[in-house]
Amino acid sequence: MAKNKKNDIPALLETWTLSPAATLGSSVRAKGILLEIRARLPSSMRKSLDISGRFLTLAMPENARSEFRHASAIIAKSLEGIESLPVIPREIEDILTISTTERRGWLEDGRLPSGGTRTVKLRGRARQITFHVFEPQMVEDLLDRGAVEEWREEDAAAAMENRRNAAYKAKLTRSLKEDSKATAASQDVTDEASAKLRGWKEFGRDGLLR
């Protein structure tokens, strides 16, 4: 008689749905929320929480009821006000569909306001990194009004103007060099003529032209 296969489906399940305001339409943001909540759970329970789309699922075996209740309470508490969780760099790049170069440039010139900084320790390393985070409401506003396209148009116009200015300066520099060479050549001719004239005067003074 064949043995019955062991049922690996966890007996204890609970699911939470992340709102569009929380994820801002980004799977990267949703994964970031998962990692944020996992970090608040005891290390032995972290892998019991996973995400699929906008659905967070806690799954544990039947014999872990006490741990399940404890984890469920932590998750529910963590999800309160999750829409206000600061947006980290890789999330804002995904939400606004921008590059790292654009994010850094717009942060530097003030168009992308910083919501403060956050310092984290790299896993398995002693080194820490500090980076800017962003307010979710600000990011949502930029997304709604299509600010990124406006900024790209502004940057393209500025780049074109910079190229024009650079071309004009290069042309002016070449012109000044040419004028300088022409002036130097003219001066050489004048000096040569003056030298010849002084020579004739000396001949005349010595009576050699009489």
C-alpha cells in the first residue's frame, strides 16, 4: 500500500491587502513594504511572511498557533499608516520610471525634495550607507501631474542651450586666436620694415647715399 504524501500546505493562513496608496502602483515598493514588516518580526518568523502582487500572506504550520498570533499582531500593527512609509531610492525610480542619474540630478537641483535621510547597515558587512528618502504624498503628486516629463523637457532645452553656448565660445576662442596670429604677423612685417628704414637712415647719415 502506498504511503500518503505529507500535506505541506500550512494550516494557519492570514492575508492582508496593500492599498494602491501604499504601493503607489510599484511592485518594488510592495516588496519594500514586505521587507520593512519582515524586519519587525522575530528572525525565525520572517520567511513565514511573503507577498504576491498586493497581497501579504502569513503562513505557519498548525503547531505554531502562539507564534502565528504573535506575528499576526505585529503585521497588523505595522500596516497601520503604512501609506506614510518613506519612499527609498529604488522605489521612487520604479514609481516615476526614472533613472538613477535623473534622481540624483533632480535631488541636487531641488526639483526632487528630500524627505530626510536613512542609514542602514549592509548585510554581512560592517559598513553603513546613508541615502535620501522621499515623502509618499510628494511622490504621488509628481506622478499625478506628470512632472517628470516636464523636467525632461526642461533638461533637454537646457542641454541644447549649453551646447549653443559652448559652440559660440569655441568659435569666439578660434576667432581670437586667429586675430592674435594676424596681429603678430602684422607686427612682424612692421618690425621688419622699421628695421629696413633704420638701415637706410644709417646709410644716409654716413653719406653713403650721396
